Amino acid sequence: MALQLNKISTAMVLLFSLPVAAQQSSDSETAASRTENNQIEQIVVTGKASGMTGLKVDTSYAVTNVSAETITRLSPKSTAELFTVVPGVWAESSGGVAGANVFVRGFPSTGDAPFLTIQLNGAPIFPPPTLSFLENSSIFRLDETIHFMEALRGGSTPVLSNGQPGLTTNFLLKEGSDVTEGLVKFSTSSYGLRRVDGVISGEIADDLYIMAGGYISSSEGPREVGFNAEEGHQFTVNLTKDLDNGKINVYTRQTDDSGVWHLPVPINVAGVDNSYSQIGPNNRLGLISYGPDNQQQSYDFGDGRGWKGGITGGTIDLDLTDSWRLMYRFSHIAGEANTFGLVPEGGATTLGNVAGVTGPVTGAVSGVSYDNDTVVQQIGRWVVLKDIEAFTNDIAFSKTTDKAVFTLGYYATNFSVQDWWSIGNQQWHVVEKGGEALTGIECNDSVESCSWNYDIDATGDGNTSAFYGAVEYQFNDQWRVDAGLRRENHKITYVVDEGLTGAISKAVDYDESEIAWTTGVNWMWQPNMGIFARINKGNKMPFFDDFRDNFGAFEGGDKLIKEVTQYELGYKWAEQNYSLYITGFANEVDGELFVSRPGAPAEVLTTEALGVEIDANYRAANGFAINLNATLQDTEITNHPEPLVVGNQAIRQPEWMLRMTPSYGFELQDMYATVYGTLASVGDRFGDNGNTVKLEGYTKIDLGLQLELTQQLKAQLSVSNLTDKDGITEGDPRSAGSPNGRYIMPRSVEFSITYTF
């Protein structure tokens, strides 16, 4: 690790020193120039306890702004894919519209997104960041009602909201105004996409505004599985009332959207590439057996992972007096987040190596006979039925003086989950796109699984309440300090029936409190240039699955709390047409929990990370612009039950990531055209803590063209994965040694046309 530390330290010194030297001649810069260009005027609304907005260049934490225009250009296939634009974030969105894995710099995990919180208008959409088979991005869909997104890493987040120590992404809805306006957008693609988006906004009474919009969508998905695999619709209404002393906002968003859950597939097998999908018309319907009496039920595994439910929330922002301010946010969510998937069990083999062949082996659907050279694999039919609900409140009072802002707040949430699982249910299938199950194999022809089964019926309730306080003190024009403190009480009751026997096998009654804190200092030696330093200590409290997966440790007195310590040193520089943000970071996560699959033994370990991230933007007068974001990090497992693992690189954490997005706008006859592209590159990673499974790095290229045909009509053509790269995002987290992997999505082309009014 010492060599990597030296590399990172040298890079940080060079990156911090060069911009400072270049700026020494800018002493005449004045604060008035802040309003003359977009780079300086970027507004931040996330990360302050008071809820007050500020300029990005003045913040003392790492935050990334993503506008609606940028989201449109990126044309992300899922919410998680959007997170790839954030420095320090590694998002594996190769699983489809839902079920992504999102990792934050220096926060290792086997999957899902335990260190990601998604907020809508400043309130968490679901306070537990991750439950098994559910991470926040699975229950959030992008559409034209989004105004912009902010992504905050570390910083003050361990003290605020749900106390997320990792990454908080805050999506802000569009609001109505005095002008009635809207858009209609039609999209299609090379994989049969049919999608219509619409938004309309305006004033419906004096100082009362509305924004309403949503989408209807259907397609086979980029892997063209042979049926309408990705279908859904969403509708959002946002009401805003302007008052003499503030604003009241209420919204509701109703969603019914799902898509095939793509799992790892055999690699280095003929006919298997980034367009391969195990699921297809011949196997989307499947029978499972569950419980001690082997009850049977058929499910449509083409439903994949999805979200059918609603989020309703709002904000009250009032100036109570000249110096006192009230900020109140609430959010309620309820719905179904079910998962149906075909999951590999071990690697591929030939039919001749399969035990238990009782006669001629034929296709269960086609009746075709298969010989001993046929490539086959065990595929499990996994069913997870999950109902969730949560109600969140966050209220804060702020007092402003000449030099300081004092904030006292209270955060409270109740959340619940009801789970019914039957996972395992393996049968031998042909390894071909949509490969069918086989008959003539003993375990396939019985109600028993060819391997293991794990069935549960579980229900849990949680309650988190926290008092937090913060102060921001401005010594002079250059120096500012801030600090925050949070005391959180976390309660969980949870019961599990493992095996569906009707008896409770595990019961949890948990009540623990923890302290989190943060402090930072900001030095702006030039109006648009400065540095910040920050340290925070946060906690990731346990949720339902943490207890089930590590029940023995819990019974032995382990509180199952992950303790997170972070150090940050940041440089920021914003000018009229360019900006540069560099953040060095050091993290320690103590108590991280790894479980290869539900029911398997847990590994508890400690990891450390040291690195630097860069977010640079340049916009020229001739229409050329470029964004560069990069992350360089060194991660290390410093404590593990297996001594040989200590010193290894943290699982699924690349040593470097690079993303470069140039664009060029120009006049084209009577139109204005913009050509843009993205080069995204990632280094090697490891698929296991033992560092025995190496996941090769890769480079992906996207390309796009926007045409402003008239003032109201715009067309866009985008090509994703231009070179049709077969990049591997992950191995097989359920069996690290199996030769399985999940490819990035294949090359696809999308076209849309938008009419605004």
C-alpha cells in the first residue's frame, strides 16, 4: 500500500499546487464577478443543516451538480447509470432498470447500495439505504419532471437527514411559474423502445403553481430478450404556494415500472456476450417449490425487479422573523418492490458431466433432444415479494446573526418491511439466449431443487429518531468554520420464519443510540478560489437483513454498527468559463458485513481507503465544452477473520476511474447542432476479498447528436457503447470462484424528438 500512497500523495501535491500558482495574478477579482457566469453561479441546496442555499464554490464538502440538460444528453438506461457522472462513485447498472450495485469511494460492499441514499426534494425516499434485493435506485425512476440532481459525498451527511455517511443524491422536482409551459417527448430505439414523456406547468391561482408530468414506456430492453421486458408508467404532481414569508410545496409521485433482472452469465463460452440474456420466452414462466410440504406456485420471471407504489411529500420553508427560519420536510412511501430472477448456480458445463441423467435429455418446451456436448448450467428461479412503507419527518429551526447560523433539528422516521422469499429452486438449463429447462435429469424432474433452497417469511418495523445541531461561523471574508452533532436512537423489531414452517426461528428487539459529528474549515483566499478541510465520524446502523445474516454475532452482543471515519481536503476554483474541484479523502469503515448469499456465513472486516477525486469543467466561447472527472484510490482490508486476506484490495473497488465528456455546438444551416460524447474507463477490480477473482478494466464510449430544429422542436440521437465493448462490471457475488460475470449493456441507439411550448 505504501507505493500507492506515494503515488496518490504526489498527485495531490501537483494538482493542488498548479492551480494556486496560476491564480496568483487574479488579486483584482471581485465578488461581483460571481454573477457573470454559470460556473460560478452553480447553486447548492444539499448538505446544510439550515436548508439554506449557497454557491458550490463556497461549500466545504464535495458535491456534484447534474442539470436536466445533462441528464437528457446522458440518456441513462436506469437511475443508477446516472450516478456514473459523479466522481468517486462506481455504479454497476448492468442488471437492468433496477437492481443496481452502487459503490462509493472507499466504502466496500458485496452488492446493492448500502452507502447510497436517494432524496426527493431533500427527504429520503426510503430511509434504509439497502435491504436485500432492494436499494434506493430500484424505487426511483428518472423522467422530465426532474429539475436537477445533487450528489454529496461524505461532508456533513453523517449528521443530517438519515445520517448516511456515504453518498446522498438529492433530486429536485421542477416547479410551476407565472408562465404556462411544457413539453411532449417521443423516444424510440434499436431495441423497440416506445416511450412518451410529458410535462406541463403554470399558475393555477394567485401565487399557486403546479407542475405535472410523467411517462409511459415499453421495450424489450437493450438485450432484446424476445418480449416486452421493460414496461412502466409514472405520474408526478408538484404544487407550490408562494407566501410573503416563504414557500409551501407538496408533491406526489405514483410509479408502476419493472424490467428483467439480468444476472451474471457464463464468460468465455461461445455465443455468450454482452447481448446474452438467460431469460426469454421459453423460460420466463417457472414453477417453484417452497416450504416443508413442497407447495408449488408458478411465477412470471419476466417481471424482473420493479416498483409499484407511491411517494408523497412536501416542504414548508418559512422566515418566522428577520433572523429565525423554519424548514420542515416530510415524505411517505408505500408499495411493492418485488424481485423475480433467473440466478446462476455455479459455472457452465457440458451435459455429459451432469449427474442424475435418467434417460434422453430433451427441452421442456421444445422437446428437442440434446447430446452430451450441449453446454448447460444450473439456473435458480428466485422469488422475493417485498412490501415496504416509511414515513419520514425532518424539522429544523435556524437562527441567523451577523456572522453565524445556528440550527437545531429533529429527524424521525418509521419504516417497515414484509418479506416472503423462495430462493434457490435450481434446474439445469441450456446455455443459449433464453435457454430452456431440461427434462430427463433426476433433480429437474422432481419438485426438489438441484442444489440448495432458502425460504423465509419475515416482517420488521424500525424507528429512527435523531436530534442534531449545527453552527456555521464566518470569521471574515476568507475564513469560515462549521460543525455539527447528531444523537440518534435506532430501534428494530424483526421476526423471521426460515423454512416457512409457521414458527419464528429468529427474533430481534434492538434499541441502540449513537453519536455522529462533523467539523470543517473553509478558507477562500480569492473570491472564487479556496480550500477546505473536514473530518467526520458517522455510523451505518443495522437494518433487518443485517440481523438475519449475522444473527449469531447479534446474540453474542455485537451491536452490528458500522463505524465510519472520513477525512477530506478539498481545493475549489471557479471562473467565468471553467471550474476545478479536487478532493483528497481518507476513509475507514469498521464492521463492514459481507454475505455471499442469504443464509451463508457472514464475514466482518475493517477497510481503509486513501485517494483523490477530480471534477473539472471548461466551456469555450466557440461552443466547445468538456467535463473531466476522475478518481484515484488505494483501498486495503486491515482486519478480517482470515489473516491471509489482510492487506488485500477491497472488493469491487477500482484503483482508478476516468470519465471525459466533450461537446461542441455549432450553427448548421438554420439549426443549431451539438455533438457530444463520453469516454468512461475503469481499472481492474477484484470480485472477492481474497483477491483471487480479477475483473478486468475496460473503456466504454458513448456518442450523441442534438439538433435544435426550431425554437420549439429538438431532436436527439444517442449511441450507447459505440464499440460494443464486452466490459465486465462484476463477477458472481454468490460464488466468487465461478466463471460467471455480468456484462455492460450492448451497443444501442436511441432517438427522441421533443416539442416545447
